[in-house]
Amino acid sequence: MKYFWYYYFFIRSFYYLFTLFFVGDITQLGDNARYLAANKFRVVLTGDVSTSIVDSIGYLFSIFKFPVLQNFSFFLFSFLIIKWAVEELQLKNKINNLFLLLLLSTPSFCIWTSVLGKEVFGLFASAVIGVLFANFFVGDFKVSFRDMLAFVILLIFKKHYMPFIFEGLFLIWLYHKFKLNNAMTFMIGFVIIVSQLVLLYYIQETVDYFAMQMYEHFAGGNSTRDNIFVEEGDFFRYLPYSMFIAFWGPTVSEMKNSPLHFLTACESLLILFATIKLLTPFLLMSFTNCKKYCLYLMVLFITVGGILFIHAPFGVFNPGSAIRYRTNFIFLFLLLFMQFYIYFKDTSLIHSPILSNKH
């Protein structure tokens, strides 16, 4: 597509203006207004350092007075970091451009990454780490200042993602370093997963304690659901449901009662459909001895599964929070899934015309 980035810039510009002039009247734009209303720099070395940083940035940009100007730099930064990641991985040459444009243009992703908020930092970390995963998959282990900055940002804003990202990258490094076969890769990945489960077993009381505190952070919201973490063991008992609904967003009853939630569910359905399409070549190679198959399989379980696990208590209580917090890692997921497609499409049994970019 010759004018791909012009189209995408227009789409994001539309969402940017729509966010500022319409979405703000329907729902609260996170803490955007509060950040831009900050009246001083905040220097906090302990506690909520991430909020302190965004408050300080908000204070700096509040001098522009008008929301369109105050948030413009973050809208432009988000566009440029997405463009950088797509060009760095040459995705326009490997993925059908219309399909790629659709994936990058989902409403909540564009809305939450177009204004000042923690999601902009999450997007930067997702883009850089997604490219780092792609480089690791092909055996390029160079770590740049940009990569280290992304990990620092991740440590400040989303430190709970760190173990699963590090474990995924470490497994890929081991695979190349010691030229592991599928069986050894599977065994090491299995050990990593079992180790996490054993750790959870021994700290389950602590996990239960913190899980039962999570509801307090969402109580009082217009769309907040009933608390399901009320007794010891509830976090683990409801884990499959909470992992799914925290990623998906609204329940069936919420979709029926709210057009906004219905549209959100349509977006989640699109992402689910895209995920299945991107992973189809990978799934077709199941139970084969395809090179690197177990490497990709274990990264899928460890990194993607781990982030969905840790995201669950942050999204299970409120559909709006679920979609907003999903913005912090959805670009990383899409970059990973596209790497799955690019590697396995040449060895699978089919080639999808929806995904292939013909020249």
C-alpha cells in the first residue's frame, strides 16, 4: 500500500480529535485531566513513581492551555513509535497491508495511546521489546540503549510484566547459545512454567491477600462488577474466567445494556480473530518436529500467558479498566503473533491470502 502511513496518520488523527472532543464526554479519559492539571513537578523516589513522572510531564505540557496542544506531542510520539516498529521489522512487506492497518487502528488502542497517560509509556515499552523479541528469535542479541530504556520504563510503569518477558528472552538466548533441539527447549520451558506454579503454591496466601485488596481500587466505578475475590483461594478458583474477561472486556449482559460495551466487544472479537489468523500456520505445525516449534510454543506460554495471568486482577472488575490496561501490552502481543506468522507461514500447509502481502 503506497500511502500506508498517510492513511494511518489520518486514522489516528481522527481518533485523537474524537478522543478529546467526544470520548471525554462519555467516559473519563483515565487520569489525563489530572495529569495536565498538575501545578508542580513531583519528585518521588519511593511509592508510586510512575504517577509522579506523568504528573511532572503533565505540568510541563500544561503551559499550552488547550487540550489539543497539550496532548499533541503524545499523539505524534505514539504514531512515530508504531511506525518505527513496523518499519524495523519490515512488516509492510510480510503482512497484508489492509490487515495490518486494521490491526493498528482498533479504537481503544488509538484512543488510549493518543493522550498523555501511562499507556503511552506502555506502548513505547511494547514496541521496543517486541522488536527485541524479533531480533532474539533470529539470534541477534545486541541490546541497545533504547532497549535498556524500555526496560527501565517497564520497571517503573509495569514491573509485573518483567519476569515473563525476561524468561521468554532468556529461553530464546539459551536456545541459540546451546543449539537446543525441540525436546530440550520444551523441557527447559516446562521447568520454567512448573517453577512458577510451585512458587505460586508456596505464596498462595500472599497472592490471596493482595487479590482481595484489588477490588478497593475499582469500587465506585459506574461499570464495576461485584467482587469475586472474597475468600481464600478465589483468585485461583476464578483464574481461567478472570484471565479471559480481563482481556476481553465486557460480559454478555454488559454488551446488551451498553452500546459502548458492545462496540468494545466487537473490537475484542476482531483482535481474537486476528490472533487466530496469525497463529494458524503455527497451529498447523503442532505435533511435528518443525524447527523452533517448541521455542515459539514456550514463549507463547511463558510470556503471553504470563502477562495475561498477571493482568487478570487489574481487568476482571471493570470492563473499561480491562480494555485500558490491555493497551499496555496489546502491541507487544501483535508484534509477537506477527513474528509467529512470518516464521511458520513458509513451513505450514496453507498460505492465507488475508495475511500475505503480494507484490
